[in-house]
Amino acid sequence: MRLTWCSRRLLLGGFQFSCRTLSQAARAEPAPPAGQAGPWHLYTAVCLQRLPVVAPPLSDTERRFAALLRQLEFERSLKSSHEIRHEMDIATAEALRASEGDDPDLAEAASLQTAADFEDACAEELAGFEPAPTITEADRAGDQRSLQRRLSSRLVLVVQQRLGAGTSWMLPQGRHQDGATLRQTAEQTLQAMVGPNVNAQFLGNAPWGFYKYKYPKPLQQESGAVGGKVFFYKAVLRGGSVEPVADRVADHRWLTAAELGGQLRSRYRRAVHRLLIDHD
């Protein structure tokens, strides 16, 4: 049955899939021309993300909305214990003036720290507070191999993967092996590319995206396949270390969604960007 084309997303097993993406993946390929190989090789690629370490700055819309929420809370809330204490301090001070200091109990109460004194002490402490910088040495050096950069953004791992005699920048990618699920292939691929010490949490058993490409004619004849179909999985870095395997990966980068444009091929980049709708 042919899947319909729509922009609405389906919720399947707690994860979202675009109808358009599923249609592209499931559509039957036309019969190959005479002399051209028919099958396609299947691959999995992993979109490994490092989540933000610090909260990103609020946008203008977010700041105005936060101010509105604070105003509504102030208008609808009851008095806090600090506000009640401040009113009691004022009443105690007025009673002490009225008694001309003859009431020892009032004099003792007035000698304690008042709510106004507490506010002054807090303001003084806040004035001396200096937040830690969010611009790191890696930011200043422009080191895109470091995870200690762009702390308020999500970063995506891209590798310069060795392909025959050449290399190409892409997400860590490996060919599907018989007997393994696509999810298992994705997990094995990630470890094969960046080492066994990486601790990644995969988000679901089904792919999040799809991409296909054709091999050059000589490779089609040699491999007996038209090209490759790549199924993208998403994963979140939870710890461990990323140590690219030298005979498979020539280089690697941790990039923001905006920086991917200068590293990936245009058509491949568009497929990857569809995975990153929640990125800055």
C-alpha cells in the first residue's frame, strides 16, 4: 500500500516519523535499465549528539514570555513568608516608637535581623558573584575536535571516513550485515568508527531518516549494486570517550547544525538537517 504524502508527523512507539521520509524509504524502486545492477546496499549512519552543557541564552520572545509569567504569578499569588515577615518588622518598629523604647520585648525583637536587612545582605552577596565563563579555551582556539566548545549548543559528530582510496565527511556509517537488525548495525558501526569506550544512548529501534545515492558506473559493475540506501539513527552521548579508529576515520569534528553546511555535501546535508529540527 502506497503511503500518503503529508507534512503531519505520526507518533509511533514514542518517536516521530515524517510521512514523506517513510514514503521515500518504502517506495518500490523502478526496474533498472538493461545492463544496470538491480539491488541496493543497505547502510546505517549514526547522528551522535552532545547535548547542551549550559542553558542557552533566552531569545527576545522567551524573555518577554518569562516576564509575563512572573507578572501573572505575582498578581495571583498569596504573600510569601518573607513579605509577611517584612510587614511584621514594620509593625514592630512602629510599636517600639510608640512605647518610646520602654518595652524590652519590642526592643529585643527590633535588634534581630529584619527582612530588609536580609534583602540587603542578599544583594551584597549577589553583587560579588561572578558566573563561570561559557567561552572555553576550545572556543577561543577554534578546536572543533573538542567537546568542550559551544557549551550552550547541541553538537553533532561528523567523521572524515575512509572510503577506498579516498575520504568523505559524513555521519559514522557502516554497511548492514545479514543476521543483524538495523539498530544493531548502527551500534556496531559507531563502535567500529569511534572506539568501544563511547557510551551512547540510541533513541528508538526504528530509523529517524533516510538517504540514498548511486555508485559510480565502475563501482556498480564491480559491486553488482545500484548504490546505497542509508538509514539514520539518532543517539545521545552519555559519557565515555570518542577515539576515532585510525584505519577507518581520518579526522572528526563536533559541529553545530549551522556549521554542518561547510562540512557536508549539499544533498547529504539536507537529509541530515531533517534530523535536527530541534537544533539551533
